[in-house]
Amino acid sequence: MEDGKRAHITIAGWACTTLCLVSYAAAFSHGASLSACTDMMPRHLRAQLHSPSNNYVTVHTNMSFYVPGDKVPVTVRSTRDFMGFLLQARKVSNDEIAGTFIFIPPGSKLLTCFEDGDTVTHSDKSLKRNLSFVWKAPDQPIGDIKFFISVVQSYFVYWAKIESAIVAQRGQN
């Protein structure tokens, strides 16, 4: 009788743990949470951070300069599939999130970290590789910016804050 009770408790405990992990994983399958806005880190259980100097994901634009109000194309290229991402433009001067995304690809959605549409994340778990976006600079001067992306390859492996080259605001000193 004791062994039967112990087995039942063990199975119940395993079932609860499994359900908790599955529901936790499902919570992030539709995009990053707002808790990732500041540090761009996924909130997965046991996720392992890898060096941001990876050689397979790049984020870049074909513009070296912009003026306030410009629309800037941004591309993310990867030689390996990934599931999730979080993309932002940030001011070089103080690391604040800036501007808004006005075009995003399928499988992604806008987030509001500080202003409507200032961040983009995945909206499903489909495998992604090459993505195109359009970012709109604020109408007022904000200085030089960089684009940053955090990429989740799998539930356990991610890279945080991979950065683009600087896109300088034209007319800055």
C-alpha cells in the first residue's frame, strides 16, 4: 500500500511539473513579455545566454545616416533558424528605446515598451531566418542610434543584444 501511494504522489508531482513547464513555455511562444523591454533578456526557465559575438545573426540597415522622420529599412539575417526575437532601436547617447516600427514581417508583432510600436517581437514559434522591417525615426532630433536584437534559437539557447552599426543622425556635431 505504501509503494502504491508513493508512486501515485510521484506521478502527480511529475504531471504538475510538466504542466507548469508546458504552460510557462507556451506563454512565450507568442512573443516576448514586457519584462524583457529594458535588458532584452528572455525570461525562459534555464535559458542559457550565449556570447553576443555570434557569427550567424546580423542586424543591419543600408543607411549610415538618417534625419528626423526618416523611414529606415532594417534587416535581420541568419544562417540558422531561430524561433523568437526582440528588436529595438536605441539612442547611442543613453541606451533609451527610440522611434517606432511601421513595417513588420509575418510571424511578428509590435510591442509597446515605452511608446506604441517601439519594439518588435515574434508572434508565433515558426522558424525564422531572414526578416525585414521599417523603422521610423522620431520627428524630433534624438542623435545617433543602433538597432539591437535578441534571438532565441530554442527554448534553452539565446543571444542577447546583438547590435547593428551606428546609424548617425545627419547634422549632429
